[in-house]
Amino acid sequence: MGKYRFFLAAMIIVLPIIKSLAATLESNGSGGGDWENASSWDGSNTPADMSNGDTLIIYLGDTITISSNLNFNGVIQIYGVLVFDKGKLNMDSNSVIQLATGSDIIALSSGQNDQIRIGDTNNKISVTDINNLVTPNQLTEDSLTDLGCAVTGDCEADPLPVMVLYFRGSQENGRIILEWCTSYEKDFDFFTIERSKNGTFFNTHARLYSKVNNSSKNIKYEFVDELPFDGLSYYRLKATDRNGFSEHHGVIAVKLNEPGFDILLYPNPVTENCIMISYNGLQETTYKILNITGIQLDEGVLQPGINHLQFSSVLESGYYFIKTENPKEISEKFIVK
């Protein structure tokens, strides 16, 4: 939480905080760990360092464990797994836990050792009810008061602004095309495309508004990244509804193939002890011939253009690979008859 500061000549005027901006702490994608351990999260903070109204995100593939009596007031979005192992989580009446499809909350202990409380001290659930929660779901003070609602997920407040059927990407002519489809949208506002070079730190890249706002039919969306990163680009889809609630939908990686760098083998299958290779790179590249078990049988250099490759020894019938290593790694299969 910061302050807006304006500097005029030698005077420094500190304005009061106009609006509190909620921060986000995300699991680091390494498989998870302990709630109180900073190495389990993306950055140097833990949930204990967060302020009221901030958001925690536990991503698919990560498992975060609570093993002590903890407090957190804000939003917890679970796509992976939250485990209680002799732990308790206390949240205020404005807090919410959002369970995406495929997520889970698990209580390992017996009796009342594992608990979730939202709001009043008596407004809590423990082992049996925690293990019976369904997804998607949204745990609030009201849903815990109406325990049947919390367990069945059949609550008045919809847990998610949209249901995303898929989010995928492909590359075409130096561009990356992102496609996704929703099967449900309610009071929905817009999508945010977030992009990353390393798959860890994401920046906002584009925004697309809902086509329908409210729908129970399949709605398809597309975004074209005209200037993707060289090599791999990572993308994350963020959905935001009209109340300002947002959620993330997975992370995908799309590789941009370098133009003008490919090899073509012919004839294939090979009937003689030689093969022609069309190589359209801009500089020479080294290659290796490997059998199906990965044993190297030959090596050499390919020049740009047509290469007549004579194998140093007669290859028996079967499957083989030619693999380039520098400046780019390419592997192509061929058959010897």
C-alpha cells in the first residue's frame, strides 16, 4: 500500500491515500510447501505479510499446507490443493475462499484440529465438512452459516465469473494465436491476457471485453500476439466480473519457431545408403545420426541448401533420427528399408 507523492520545487506534499490497492501473492509453481514458508510463494513474502483485502492464489499443481493457528483476511483462490494438518485458518466476515474446478481442500487430522472459520467464532467447519466440499465453490460467512450450501456448492452467490472450457495457443507465421472458450458467464466484464518471458513474472499484455456479459452457451474468443518473445512465450488468462472479482485460468507456453530454419529429408523411406537433405538455415549446422535407442552412428555438417549425405556405414532396416545441435536443435525421423 503506497502514498501518492507530488514534488513541487523544494516542497514535498504528501497526499492521503485515496484508494487501497489490493496486492496478490501467488504460489510459485514448484509443487507447493508450507503456508508460512516464503519459499512456497512467488517472492519473499508469506501470507502473514499481506494486508486486509489482499489475494492469495494457489495454482494448479501446487499444494500448500497449514499446520498451525493462522489468520488471513482477504481472498484465497484455490486451483491446486490446500491441506490442513493440525491447522486452523481464521478469516474475517469480508473474506472469501474460492475453489475452482479441480481444486481441493483436505483435512488430515481428527476431531477439531483442522478448521476454517469465516466471521463469527462459531461460524466454522472442520474435518468432515472440509473433506466433503465440492468444486467449484465459494466459502463465505453466509455459506458457512448455511453449511449445506457450502458442502454442495449450491449457493446463491456464484463462485466464478466464468467457466473456461479451454485456453490454448499456437504459432503461425511469426505470430501466436490464443484461443479460449467459455461455457458460462454471469455479470462478466473482461479478460486480461498476461504474458511472461520466464513463466514466473507476468505483465498485462491485452484486454478483451465480454461478448455477451451473461450466457450459458459456449462463447469463443481469440487474441493474436503479433510480437511474441523469441522462443517460448508464457500466457495467463485473467477473468474479471463487474463486481471487480477476478480469477486466473492456467498458464500455457507457446514456442515460436524461428523462420528460415528447417530440414527436409528425401527420399524417406531411404532405400540406398545415402539421403538428400534440404537445409534452409543461414549458416552451417552440425548434425548427428542416431538409432531408435539414441546411440550415435554418424555425424557431420550441413551447409545451407541441398546436402547429399552418404552414411559412413550401411544402416540396417529400421527407424533413425537426424538431429541438429547448433545454432538450433531439430530432430527429424527417417526410415531405412
